[in-house]
Amino acid sequence: MAPHISGETIRRWIPLLVLLGLVLFFTTLNPHFLSVRNFARIAISATPALMVAVGVTFVILMGSIDLSMEGTIAVAAVVFALILNRLGGSVMGMGCLAIPGALAAGAALGAINGLIHVKLKIPSFMASLSLGFVGVGLALLITGGDRILIADPVFRSLLTVRLGGFPLMTYVALFCLVVAWFIQANTTTGRNFYAIGGGEELARGSGLNVGRLRIIAFVIAGIFYALGAILAVARLGIAETETGRNFMFISITSVVVGGTALAGGSGGVWNTLIGVLIVNVIGNGMVVIGLPDYFQDGMLGLLVISAVYLSMDRRAFSFVK
Amino acid sequence: MFELKNVEKRYPGVHVLKGVDFHINDGEIVGLVGENGAGKSTLMKIIYGAVQPDAGSVLIDGKPLYFRTPRDAMRAGIGMVYQEQSLIPNLTVMENIFLGFEAPFVRMGAINWRKMAQAAQHQLNKVKLDIDPAIITSRLTFAQRQLVELAKVLALEERVEGRLVILLDEPTSVLSRKEIELLFDVVRELRRRASFIFVSHRLDEILALSDRVYVLKDGAIVDVVNSRQAQAESIQKKMVGRDINEQYYREDRQLAYRDDKILLELDRVVCKGRPHEISFKLHAGEVLALVGVEGAGREKILRSIFGMTRPEKGSIRVDGETMRAFSVSNSVAHGVGYIPRERKVEGIAGGMNVYENMTLSQLKGYSTGGVLKLGAEHELAREWIRKLSIKVPSENADCGNLSGGNQQKVVLAKWRSSGSRIIMLDHPTRGLDIGAKEDVYDMVREMSEKGVGVILIADTLEEAIGLSHTIAVVKDGEIKQWFNCQPGSKPSPFDLIRHMV
């Protein structure tokens, strides 16, 4: 019993150790890596991804998968920019309605995704992948392919105003992370996600409405994608179809590298924070030590494979499909 | 000749096989009988190589062998005809017969289908099955598939030297009378090619087909009888006969139930796929045992009560209220709790800790507006850990690492603490050691004292008799016989088994 538990404990802390190891590694190669300026840079690139990854964490905890984030982000970003510019162009006035508008768009797409998955009994992998394409197409339809510029200085202060060296958007993201943690640890919904991931039959046998919970998870995920979209727009000042680009790979990678099991039932949003940081530290560190960026993708690929290898208890599987 | 000598097997906490000696001569048909949990399936798994014995030896013609996998056993001429059919439904019959042994038909990487069809036809002729070997397996009837499975095992004949030993695990359980006769004729005919080990709950069939019968009880062979002289009754007695200790089942704590308070009533309920109506009443403080052989339809009754399947006809009343919706959440809300047989699959969420498992079915009571009251949850868990003396380091321990007995207690605490007044126990002591079993018996008595109604599917007949107030013998989905089981007037296992088989 004893070695089993200690092995489990080590496994739990591996992601954090990897993160610290990476920081140490890049610092020895280039001392400039370890500076507030550089960390702020990492934080800026990490915050939108953090929101998206936190969103998909809930879905993965249930043992499902959501690949619709790129489409959802594109739609939410475009909806946000359109409402903002239509209603005065500033979040200080009526334009602030753009925020709930974008979140509602994210929630609606999440709900559609969940309903398709649950009611039509289509695997979440396929349902969400298809809906992601629909989202990208929808965003293109709305914008006609144009970029929408956001000039509102108040909104852009998320990036431009710094507190203790870090831009405001970092703090917004951390606040949302705490909210996500609260959902995970302190609400019946969060607890039930773990139950579904740990054993769907058991969850059903305990009287849980599994179908409804699945839809709720996709809605929560959609809302977090929209938050990610708003932060991504704040970072660039532009909303367009391309806003969602690359988030699928980055977010899923982050969740897995952070130690949340793809089979569901274990892990959580703190793991995802570590995972997002690992992915972004690698990206940033490669640049800092002067390696070409195509190395990054290779590194990340290897990292995902080792993370899945470490996080799965393969004794439980006779064969992996 | 195939032999097992002094075979031992232990699983954590259970001594499954205690020095079993077994032999079968060439061309012989040997029956193997025993109660559920006597160790039959473990013994079979050792014979066909799926499980390795801790001690003892497997010999063929006096030569010791060691099987690491079923494939090793197949190479030695031992084949298994599975109860749960092992044919792959979307492949053709011939592909199934030669699955994993296609090599003789392959030339330059391509399969010669004509050659394989001919070879398959040859195997099918052995079992007198007249079908096209290229037919898709899922289109066959159940009985035909059984014969294909037998043909698949017989294909070993051409591959191995020496005689075959073929295990038949409950081959007749889903066959009609006529199909059984057909199967038996085939088996008798095949005696010159192979010897057979025949496992069944139906003693009359065992006696009709086999030459000798091994009686297994509590992991030991208690008798080997010659079928010609044997009588079903004496074998039945040996299967169940053991010292029954009143203290063991806490019979001194058995109180009369309250017959004025009906918790649950089934009124002419017809379960899906069964033609018979089932009616019974469960009273406060009553333990009602459903007794029958595996597959007699006991689980279906429990699943209907728990809302997992909708009965085709009839009504189920809980506390006098007729159930309209059939869903698990509805049953749980009406105070029905179900402790299934497969704890690992349906009872305990591994990866969740003790308090999370306990409150899973009652989170509404431990939250306001969807926000959990973690303090109250911890308190509840600590209280029940103390009440049921669950051996855990703390309420934060992962349930997946607990022993079977302690997992059972956590599941029970889950239902009891949520106020369930009707508890259904499906094999609650399966796989537990003696001490843990006695804990479960104590819990059953304690529930009765509190006025909880219990429906029990027991692991053994003695357990059902010892624990229950009332026994219903279920056979083929029908309640055949009722027994009053109050202390002092308990029936004997033999009384029950007459109605079961």
C-alpha cells in the first residue's frame, strides 16, 4: 500500500516539478529569462489560453472532449467587437453590454454542442469538432472576412495598465480561475463532473441526471471560451475569424500536460494553470535562448506524449483504442 | 489424461481453492457442480490458462505443464466454450473459427478464402451444423452460435498432438429443450475425439450427460460420484451441507418485522422479456431474500424496483404511492437504495474520496443554491465511519484503495445516511473474508431494527436463510415458492434447492 500512495503523490506533483525544472533550465541558459519583464510577457500570452484551457478542463474531467473552442472563440470575439462598436465604442458606456453579449454567445454555442452530443448521442469528439467549424464559418459570415478594430482605451487598459509589472488582464484571468476552482471544489455541479468521469454508471445509479450535467459542462466551457476570446481581443485590439486560431492545440495540450486525465475523474483547474504555464514557458524560453520556433511544436508534442504516458494507469487497459 | 494436483489459489482475503485434485480420462465426460462462490469459475480459469495457480501442478499424461495464457492451454489441447459467447458478431463463421490461427491459409500475405471455407466446413460437420461458413455470425441463432463455438474449439484437434479437453460452461442456460438434446447428442458423439468438463446448475442435465461428477464446496472437492449410482438429492446435500452456526448470521438479533407497515409493494409486475407476473410486499424491518440460480431473473426484479428498467405491466408502490416515472433519480428520491454486485463498477467511484462517495446521491441536502457545505459533508462522513467502524485513515482517503468490506460499508453509508428505507443488496458479501461478512450481517440486523426494509440476493443459501424473514424462490423469472423464515421455523437449504433446479 505504502509505495502505491507515494507513487501516486509523485505523479501528482510531476507537472509542477517539470515547470520549475523548465524555468531553471532556461534561466541557466539565459539569465534574462528570470525577470519580471519576461514573466509579464509569458503572462500576456498565457492568459487567453488559460481561460480556454480551464473551460475545456470541465469537459475533460467528465471523460468527454470539446474541440469546438476555435469556432466559439471566433464567434464570441466577433460578437463582442460588433456590440461594442455599435453601442458607442467604449466599455464605460452602453458598450459594456458587449461583455455579457459575448459570454451569452459562448454559452449558447456550448449549449448547442452539449445538446447535440447528449440528445443525438453523437460522440463529443465529433459533435464538438464539427461545431467548431460551424463557429468559424459563422464568424466569417458575420464579419465578411474583415478585421474589427477595437480602439477603446478603457478596454485596452487590460493590456496597457500594469500592476506590479503585470497587465490587468492577468488579474482578471486569475480571478476567473478562482471562480472556476470554486465551481470545481464547492458546487454540486463540479462534484458531479468528477463522479461522471470516475464512473458514469455509478453516477446514474446514484440518481444524477447525467445528460443534463454533460450539457451544463459544455455551457460552462463555452462561457470560459468567451472569456478567453475577450482577453484575446484585449491583447491584440482586433477581433476577427482568426482570433480563435491555434487555441485547440494549446488548450488541450495544457490540460493534458497539467496532469488532468483524458479518461476523466482526476485533475482540475490548478493542474490546468500549471499546464498552461509549462506550454507558455517552453514557447517563451525557446525564443529567449534563440532556438527557432518550429522546435516548439516538436517539444510540445513530445511533452504531451510523456504527460499522457505518466497520467494514465495503463494496468487498467488491456488494449488502448 | 488431464490432471490437476493439489491446486491452490488465494485472492486477497479469500482462499478460493484449497488443494484441489482433479483428473479426467480420455473420452470421459465429467460434471462439475458447486454453489455460487464455491470456486468453480476459478478452477475452470486455471484449467484453460486464464488464471495461474499459486501452488500445485497441471499435468497432461503425467507431464507437468505451465499455462501463462489461454493460448498456451489451447496449444496443449484445452479449449473453452464460453458461457458469454466469445464469437465476434461482425465476422464470418469461418473467420471466427480460425481467429488467430489463420497462418495455414495465408500465402504471400493473402488469405485463401476457399481453403479456409473448406476447413471450416470440416469443423462444422463435426458438430453437424449445416450452415455456410461465410455467413456473418450475428445472423445465427443462439444455439447455432454455441455449436460454432464448439466447432472452433474442435479445430484444435488438427493443431495439437494428443486428445482434447473441452470445457463447457453453462452451455444449456439459454437453450430450449430440443436444442439441449441436440447439443448433448453432439457431445456424446464427440467423445471419441475429446473429453469434456461440463459445468451447469442443472443437476439433472449433469447426471444425464456425464460419467462422473465432482462436487466443489468452499474451494475444496468434497466428493466425486459416479453418475450412474448418484442421486440428485445426495449431491445437493453435499453442495450446501456445512455447519450452520446461528450466531454467525446473527439470528439472535432477528426481530419480527412490522406487518402493519408496507414499504414496497409489487402488484403483478411483468419484467421485460419474462412472461410471468410477480407480486410481493416488503414490510418495515423485513429482510426478504430472493433465491434462485444465476440467470433466474432476480436482478431484473431489483433493477425494475430501482427504476433502471420499466416493467411492462403491473405497478410498483412505495409507501402506498404508485410509481409513475421510472428513473433512478425518482427511485432514489423515494428512498430506494441499491448496492450492486460489481462494487468497483457501479458502487464506488474510484478516485473520489470517502466523503464524496457518501454524499454523491444526496448532494441536494448538502448544498445551498448549488454551493456545497463541505463542513457538513465531512461531519457526516466522520459520523458514519464511526457508526459502521469503517477502517480508513480519514474521510479524505481515496475509496479505490479500500478493501472490499470497507468499500461495501461506504456504499451502505451512502444510502443509509440519505435516509433510504428500502435497501436492495445484491451479493453484499461476495469476495469478502469472514470478518467482513460478519460486519455486513451486523449491518443488516441494525437496519431491520431501524425499520428499514431489505431485499437481499445472498451469496449462498445459508446466508439467505440465516438473514431473512421471508424467502421467495425465483425460477425462470417466476416466484415458485414462498418460505417463512422466522427464527425457529427456518427451512433447510435442501428445501429451497428442490424448487430452484
